[in-house]
Amino acid sequence: MHADKSQGERTRALEDFKSGKIRVLVATDIAQRGLDVSGISHVINYDVPQQPEDYVHRIGRTGRAGADGVSISFAGEDDSYQLPSIEALLGRKISCETPPTHLLRAVERKRP
């Protein structure tokens, strides 16, 4: 679901996701706010939003009404500068994990 889709196409994709017809919804920032979908177990962020409130809205898709949910965010070096303000808003630390060395080496070998 992205901005180049018509509103009708975005609405149809969201309805298909809500009904279970499709199990995974991939969306750009167009979907970071205003979606009301219950039962989302996982949110995966390809990047960390620039605004802490946007991060909270994205991960808020899980764990609604006391339900459990998991949020995973991929963060590069530049994204790490956003973490202190997000943690301050959340009132807690975000656990971070560095990828295993063998995966980092694989990426380094592919760079030109």
C-alpha cells in the first residue's frame, strides 16, 4: 500500500488484510497513522521515523486493548540518533541487537 495506488486500491488492500484474505500488508508511510486494524501481531519498520510520535503510532498497531504484539525496526547508523527521543517518549529503553558479524561481512563484500 503506497501513495501511487488509488484510494480505492488502498482501501481494497486494507479490507483484504482485515478480513484475512491477505496475511501480510506492506505499506509506506501513508499507513503510519489512521489505520484501525485489530489483531496485528507484528509490525516491522524498515526504517526509524524522524518523529518519535510517528514511531509510537506505527508500533501501536500491535498490542491494542492489552493484547501482546511485537515491533521490530531496522536501524542504520543514522537512525540510531532517533532512539533517545523515542525512548524518552516511551519512558523505557528499546532493546537493540547488532546483526551477527558474518552477516555484516556479507554486506561489506557486496559493496562496490
